[in-house]
Amino acid sequence: MERTEIIPQTSEDLGSGHLYYHFSLLTNSTNPPNPNFEHQIAFFEVKLPSHFTEIKYGTISGSTGADNSLRWDVSQETQWSTQLTAGNWYNFAYDIDFDAQTVGLWASNGSEPLTQQVAPIAASTSTNSQDWHIGQLRLPNGGSDADAEDWFWSGIWIEEAPLTTSVAGPVASNATR
């Protein structure tokens, strides 16, 4: 297992109410991610079952063969997927209502505004406000490729409803967390 992540260092309550967790990611053709490995990206890791929502890339544990899919899972079940294209920015906002115990997905490419991809569905939403991982946890699935992988991140922020769909970011009054 290999990890590289950004984790919040805050005393803010990031686990109640209706929040949107924003982030963008990009890969390039130089040092691309290995599609034979499982990559767990942008997830919560507070209790079992952890990862109530996450982006994944590559071959999922138990599967075989290269898989170039970038997918969004809720409780380990894929709800949305697309093929990863090097050089393309993928923008996401997790739509999490901690009180209603639901999570949805907003996404876009490049500079396009976010659009709803999956309406909120039931999930065991939970966070201690410090377990939000932005980055990737790489599981080699029995492989031994030690080649470097480059992942690029941008636009990492959290806001209360209403959702800012512009990938340029929020107006100052909305970014309260």
C-alpha cells in the first residue's frame, strides 16, 4: 500500500448539516497512474465500514486486467464512472447531508460548471472532521510496479449549501468552512 494525501487540520465541524466537499484532479501521460492497481481517491476514513463515499481508479481488488475507469462509489458500490483521460481536469463536489444520511455527486470537466451526476442516495455518512482524505491510496493488487505516478489536485474546499457550481470557486460569503 502507498499513500499520499492532504488531510484537514481543523477544529471546524465538517460532519453535520448539508455540506459540499469540492476537489479537482488531473493526470498526465507522463507518469500516468497504473490501471492494474486500485487507487482509492478522496474519501472519509473514520470507522468501519469506512469510505462511505470515494472516487476510485483502476482495477478493483478481486478483479483482473487493466481498468482505466474513474468511478464514484457509495458504500463500495459504483454509482457513476467514466474513462480517465490524461490532461483532462475532473471536477467534483460530494453532496453530503449528514443529518439526512445521504450523499450525491456533482461533476464536470475542464472549466465547465458542475452538474448533478447522481442525486443523493442513502449512506452511512460520518466524519470526525479530520478524516477527509484528498489524495490517493494505491493498492498494487499483487503487482510490483514501483513506477512513479503523478496526480495533480486543485480546488479543494468545503462549503455549506447552496452549492457553488463554478469551478472558479465560491464567493467569499459562501466559503464558511
